[in-house]
Amino acid sequence: MSILVMKFGGTSVGSTQKILAAAEKAIREKEAGHQVVVTVSAMSGETDRLLNLANEIDPAGSPREKDMLASTGEQVSIALFSIAVQKLGYPAISFIAPQIDMKTDRAHQKARLKSIDGAKIQTALNEDKIVVIAGFQGVTDEGEITTLGRGGSDTTAVAIAAVLGAQCDIYTDVDGVYAADPRIVPKAKRIPVLSYEEMLEMASSGAKVLHTRSVQFAAKYNVPLQVRSSFDDKPGTMIIQEVKTMEQVVVSAITHSMKEAKVTLSGIADKPGTAATIFKFLAEKNINVDMIVQNVAEGDLADISFTVERTDVPYIKKVEMELRSLVDAKKLTYDDKIAKISAIGVGMRTHAGVAARMFDVLAAKGINILMISTSEIKISCVIEEAYTELAVRALCEEFGLEKGEGE
Amino acid sequence: MSILVMKFGGTSVGSTQKILAAAEKAIREKEAGHQVVVTVSAMSGETDRLLNLANEIDPAGSPREKDMLASTGEQVSIALFSIAVQKLGYPAISFIAPQIDMKTDRAHQKARLKSIDGAKIQTALNEDKIVVIAGFQGVTDEGEITTLGRGGSDTTAVAIAAVLGAQCDIYTDVDGVYAADPRIVPKAKRIPVLSYEEMLEMASSGAKVLHTRSVQFAAKYNVPLQVRSSFDDKPGTMIIQEVKTMEQVVVSAITHSMKEAKVTLSGIADKPGTAATIFKFLAEKNINVDMIVQNVAEGDLADISFTVERTDVPYIKKVEMELRSLVDAKKLTYDDKIAKISAIGVGMRTHAGVAARMFDVLAAKGINILMISTSEIKISCVIEEAYTELAVRALCEEFGLEKGEGE
């Protein structure tokens, strides 16, 4: 009998009515012949409610105690979900992390999964139960409660699927992965199938459907993932290993991110080792740099621009003088009114000229490209933030990513 | 170094402000030279909020899952309490039941404590930490989460004190145990010291300050208990083993209970074994009987009256016809407009005539006594409910239980 892991996010279990509706979905899969494992998040708003209580006392509360606190949100959800399944006439049992040895390292609030006792889950499944497991939480070898950080419930679900050799369906408030953000491109296509690599590039360049870590996990253990809606029964987006036919689509998706800021160091001496000095310094300060561009300005002086997360700008400001004196820079400027637009698709491997088409489209709309970076299956351009929507729409049109096209 | 267990109830940790105030109390005891263990209940209203969610789905939800659900309330409190202690500058660590092997039997929602791993608590105390332990919850040998039922956090606190050889202070929203309910007798005395037996009789005859089980536990392991206020620093009521001087007080307290109903079986044959038949039948139906009175009515026919919890009346009504036919009773009547008034004191052992004084006082106020029962240190009378306040006040006056008297 095949095993299906179903993951319901916070909005999908946001009320007792929604929990009952999700329980019905689980029962339908059971009746269709699967053994069913359910992983749930905390009811929407609950994790924030709990952490706000902690912040009222001390925003700098200890990570160990915050994990003790936040992990209760999922425990509430699994108990209610089990009661809902039982109410609908099927046996169910809930497990918190310690009960199935969901082991993690000791990094509170961002713990990494190490192992899961699949045998205990399998025993309950063989007793014909729907097994409901708390997402987001784990336990260390010493019995300490940990949490996995944002998006952790997805990772829990994928990890359980990996251990059980199961498919993993991620239920959410959207009905799949779209070729562009539907709030910007209402006509954007729903993508029926994607490779892990494409999904990873999308997640790390602005798509909010899945977190990078859960997709990496799925790719590593080859767990078939499906992103689908909690509120209807249509199939969603399958995320699987790359297959040959995927290459027929040149560009699968256009993503955008407005979470980055551009930092420019001007008037620095153009000599070997300067860039290395800068980025070693930033790495030591735990500031992640994404794109980098260097250009010679005048004489022997050069400019170096790079992008960082906007939330890191205050940290750079703190060390600005130190950084400038390190490379003898005349000036350091910030620009947080930028957007990163990316075109993603495994088809780029076999189709030439995608970058050129992208630049042409942006140029035709009068959009200035500030920075460019490419990978094997992605091209990213930094532009002025104000042009974000125009750029995304134009690129969707260019690459046939609107509904009714190329289907 | 002496160990002190401090237990804070739901109202004492009902907000983050109150949690900080309670944490300050714990730190003060630490600074006074104690090793401090804190046990907390769920924030006031939280357990009800959680169980209401379960009831929205299914009021008959499985006890296992309800325990999984309800036990989160205390977990939230211990995390917040630890963060509060840390914020105030002292090291603290919280433990849920599985982390200190707080073992119970498998009776969900009314589990009984079997053992606690005191060593882990002692280790944390020796590291100079304030140890914060979730009340109300436990874990079975199989790792299942259980709860101890109403008043369970008191039992947790007393059990930990027993294991550690500590005193146990129960912080609550009243500043001690009163000689009568202050809502009825505003002038009622606060009792400075009580014996376990007196407290037990009080708890089982209507006083709501402590639950019977926690007092039994304290008596069994000779744990000194103190009931005191969360909101001031005055000493409360000490509950300890009986000492000789306690006998100087004839009556320590007057309690009342309006939770009982009187059931009368009329016109039954007055032959040996009838009473046994009735009460065996009720015991089989799990209906607890408190007081029993039998009187011969006319000829060979007798009446039997007994009291039960009012909440059990519907169950008796269900089996009424069966019960009547079993002893061939003509009639079965209910009266739930009754109250049980009790006078309690270890001094009764050495002072004669207490019962007579009680009956005299009630007679003088024109209060009819419907039933009487006595124990070595208690006399209880059932009267009409309407006379409750009058009776309690008159008895307090008679036995010198008002403020300023006998002090």
C-alpha cells in the first residue's frame, strides 16, 4: 500500500471548521487506498501570538525557552486534527517530536533534522490509523525541544516522506506554483510540473510557495512533492526530478524579489585583492552577498556594487567606516529601491539566446538593468523597484507564461 | 540549602505582567537562600480555550488527544515564566513532564502520579537555576502525554516537594484558608495553621482552596504546605501534621457545599439487605453516595434518603426504574435545593458537646436539619439551601471564627 504524507499549513487549519475540512481530505486519500500521514503547522496566527507573549516579557528571551513555547502551537493542531478525524469516523493518533524520535541538532530556533523513527509511524499506519505529526518541532539527543525555523513544517513533511518512501502533498492557500506572482500577473499560468532545481531557483529568487530547505530535502531524497490547494480538489503543481520533456519549455517562471538592497563602494583602488578583502570582511560579519558587479570608473579608481538582504543594511551601516578604511573607499552608497527579476527554466540548458531575449524585452520597455547574474537555469536582473510589475508582465508575455498559451 | 517549591495558579500567571510579578517572588525566595522550584498552571482561561476548540469539533473527543491538547497550556506558562526569571537576571530552566520522567498511570484526563526523576531537578538546582516545571501533566511509561485532572498542578507541586524533601507554597488569589467562605462571612478569620486532616475534611466538604488529592499527597509524605497570596507578601495558612496545641481550638472552620442533591426512595420493604442492594447497585453505576439516612415510615415500609453530587442526578434518573423495581420502592424523589454545612476541627476529639452546640444554633435560627453525619473531626448537617448563609454566619459566631476573636 502506498503512503501519502499530507502537509497542512497554518491557514489550512486556521479554525475548527477548516481542521474538519482538512481531516475530510485526509480521509478521502485513505479511502482512495493510501496509508496517510498528516503533518500540520500551528493554527494561523498562533505562533505569532505565542512569540508576542514572550516579547512582552523580553524580546531577547532565550532560544531554548522560545522553542519550548512555540512548539506548543503544532501540538494543539495535531490534537485537534486527530479529534476531527476520529469525529469523522476514522482512527487517528497524534505524535509530537519526542514520541517519534524526530531528532535534530541543538541549534534552537533553526534546528536541522537528523533522523526520524519511521518504525513507530509505520506501526500506527499498519493499525489502520491516520497518523498526525507535529511539524516544525524536533528533539535533541538530550530531550531538549527544538524548532526548525520558518517553513519548518514543510521540511518535517518532506523528511517523513523521505523516511517512509512516500509522496508528499503540501496543502496551502494557493492551488499550485504559478509562472509569476498572480497578484502582479493575474493571467499567470499555473505550472503543472517543475524540477527540483527550478523550484529551488524560484524559492531562492523570490517565490514564496515553498522554502528552500524543504525543496533541497525533497531533491536529496527524491521525494515527489505536490503543491496543492486546501480549498479545492484540483491537482496542483508536481515537483520532481528533471525529465527530458521539461526542456521543451524554455522559461518556466518569472520571479521577483524586493527584499534586496544594492550597496556601492566608490573610488577604490583598482588593484588585485580588493574584492576579496571586501567580501571576506562581510562574510566574517555574517552578511550574505548575492550579486556582485565591479566596474572601472576613472583612472585607477573602481566601483564595486553588491546586493544584500535589506534587513542586513543596518548591520553594514554599523561597520561602514571600518569597511571603507579597509579598502580606502571614497564613498559608500545604499539603494534599497531595487528589485531582482529572474527568468528560470531547465530549458535554458538547451535553448540559446534566452538572456538576449530578456534584455531586449526590458530595453523595449525602457527599463534600465543595474546588475546581471546568471546560473545554468536562471538569469537575474536588478532593476529599479518601480518597474517591477511592468518587467514581470512583459517577460511573462515574451516567454508564453500566460494562461491559454503553450498548453 | 533548603528547597522551596512554589506553585502559581492560573490567575497568578494570567498575563505577562503577572508572570513577571510571580518571577520576582521566586527570585526573592532564591535571594533569601532557598533553592527554588516553581510549578505553574496554564494562564487563566487557557485550558478552557483549548478544550472549547476540541468541543467545537467533538465534545466526545478522545481523552488521549484532549491530554495532548490541554497539556500545552502549562508548557506555554513554564516557557514564559523562565523567560521572565532570566529577564530579571537569574538563570532558569523549564521542564515538561517527559523531561523529568514525571510518570503517571495510563488514565487520561485523571492520571495518577507514580514517580518523578528528582535527580535531574536537583542537578539544575545545583547549577544555581530556578527550575520551572509544568504542572497538571505527566507521561506514561510508553511516552504518552497525560493530565492529572482538576487541581492537578497542586498535586504536581506537592509531589515534587515530596521527592525533594521540600516545603510547598501554593500561591493563589486568596491570602490563605479562611474559617468560612469570606463571600458569606466577610468577618471570617484567616486560619494561621491547620492539620492535614482538617484541610482534607474542609476540601471534601466544600472549601475550594485546595484539592483533596494534593492534601492527601502532602499528608502521606509529610510535606509542609502553605497557602498564600500571589498579590502580597503576608504569610498565609500553614498546613502541617497535627500537633497538640491545635486541639485547643474546638472548631477550626465552617464549610458549606451546594453541590449535592438528596434522593429519597420511599415505601420500601424494611428487611435486611435492602440498603446493601441499593448502594451496591449505585456503586456499580459509578455513582458516589455521601450521606445516608434510613427511617421507618409506617408499618413495615421504610424510607431511605441519600445524597449524591448534583451532576450525578441525570445518571440516577436514567436508572431510576431499574433501581425502584430492584427494592420494590413506591416512589423516588429528588431534592437539589439543599446545602451541607460542616463544622471541622481536630479539637472535637477532646472537646465534647460540639454537635449539641451546632444543633442548638441551627434550631435557634429555626433551621430544620434534614440529615446528619459525623466523623471524628467533623459534623455535617444537610439543611434547606435557602438557609445556607444564615447557618454559616450563626455557626461562625458561635465557635468564635470571626476576626479579632480568640486570637
